[in-house]
Amino acid sequence: MKIAQIAPLTEAVPPLLYGGTERTVSYLTEELVRQGHDVTLFASGDSRTAARLVASCPAALRLSPLHDPLPYQMLQLEAVRRGAGGFDILHFHTDLLHFPMLGSFAAPAVTTLHGRLDLPALVPFYRGFDGAKVISISRSQRLPLPEAGWCGNVYHGLPLNLLAFTPRPRGYLAFLGRISPEKRPDLAIAIARRAGMPLRIAAKVDRADREYFETRIRPLLDQPGVEFIGEIGEHEKAEFLGGAVALLFPIDWPEPFGLVMIEAMACGTPVVAFGAGAVREVIDEGVTGIVVQNVEDAAAAVVRAARFDRERIRARFEQRFSAARMADDYLSVYRAEARPGLKPEPRSKARLSHAA
């Protein structure tokens, strides 16, 4: 198939540091290319890909001096519009900005919604664009908008060789991601303290969360056994997650997926998580992690999780969350939504499917 992947311009594809959406776009794009598809990636100019790259800005906007993203986002949409006739399918990962243009593209389009959908303004928005074909990344993500134009559900996946399996941890708990009120790093610190284990925190602090970090989290970092590393890159994740007895994921929001959970599983590390959002869809209870509801239960769960079979965790990750499975699921959606008459291509081998 001839496929266009349209990524956000906030981060490079893949991102140098934090960036879940752009990371997923990268894994999907490279796997589609590996499978022999003709893929064009619309992204920032510092992106790295085996696909054809069409850049609308020289570098990722978060790390560049370009302050106003809108002109570059509009340039990207115009580039997609001009080239749309050469694709079988357009796959957007850019939230809402392109929706008014959907009727003008000379190819069918689908949009993966990567963020939270429980915001009041989204209800009238999706009513106004009821013809838009959208893809969820978990079933729970759909709950606030059951009447949206859902055409598939595709869980994230990772390349199997991305993060190395670690058979023996090094005696600490891990928190990885972003410092924000909904991610609850304060609860991660409380869990580690109650469990009597050191905690290592590898997380970025966005400008919007700087006050929260300074007033609520920084005072907690002086406690014994708490180490704040800051933002880490892809090449550092395997050692960080693989060395952990467990990943702590004490979220306080409707998490659409939670990529860090499957990154931990890839390393053989179990996850102890609060049961919000997609957590119960991602974790296989008692196999890859434990779902809890409070700090006390989480501290007790850490002791249980430390005895989990790490090889079994890695095997379940390979079964459920590979990039190849993710790409196959998206291809099923593409073929269902592409121009009539497009012939299905044979799949190399059957894989566990989560597409709907």
C-alpha cells in the first residue's frame, strides 16, 4: 500500500527524549516499510526514517527556537493536501487541526486519537465532524465519546529488539515519564517509602508543570532513597527499566494507553499500577503486573511483583505488544477504509490481532 503517516511537529520522529505519540509513529512507520509498503512520513526535518520524509519545519518545535507552531502545522497540512492523490490512505496522528480539511483530501483518511477524550468541548466537536474516521488506542479511551466515528482499536507496539530483556533487577523501583499532577510522582514516592525500597525517577518537566514540580515534588526529592534523574533518552531506557524490581504507574487520570507499561514489560519488569484508564487492558493481572487502588496495596504488590517470572513477562509482551502486530492491525483498518477495489495483500504470517 501507499501510506502517508502524518506526525505532530512537537517532537522528532522518533523523539530525542520524551514523546510517546512520535515514538509510536516511528515504530509503526519503520515496521510498515520493513513489510514492503510505500510509506511517506510528514514530520519535522530532524526525524530519522527509512520512509520518504516530507518536512514542514527544520527541527522539532519543542527543542527549536521556532515559537509559533501554527504556520508550520498549516504548511504540513498543505503538503499533505497536495500529495494526497498519490496515497491509498492518509493516517493522521495530529489531534484535531486537520479535521476541517478531511473532505478536501484526494484520499481517504483515518486519525489515531492519542490523547484523553474526557474533555467537554470534544463532545460538540465530534458531533460537528461525525464523518471523521477515528482509531482508539484502548477501549477505555472511547468511553467519553461512544458516538465518534470509530473504525478501529489498535494497541501500541514496540520493535522486539528495541529494549533488551533483563533477567535480574538491581533492587530499586522506577518511575518513568512526565512530572505532572495526573501521573502522581508523589504517590510513587509514597509507595516506595512504604515498601522500604529506593525509587529512581526519570521524567521530564514541561513548562506547564514547572510550578507543580517546584512546589509539590521537589521538596519530596530530599527524602532518603529518592533519586531524580530527569529526562532520559531511548538508549537509556533498557538499563533504567530493566534494573527495576517494578515500574510504578500510580496514575490519577483516564490514561489512554500508557506506553511506558509495555516498555517495562519488554525488559521483563512487572508493573504496579492504579486501575485508571487503559491500565486493565494493558496489564495481564498476575502475569505482567498488578492493578491496585491505593498506596498501601501498591506497597504490598511490589513484594509480590518481585517474585514474578520475568521471562514470562517478556514472552507476553512479545505476544501482545510487538510493532509487527500493531502494523498488522493498522493495515486491517487501512484496507477497510481505503479506496474501493484496493486488493488485500497477503500477510506474512498470522498474528494476534486487536483491531476492530
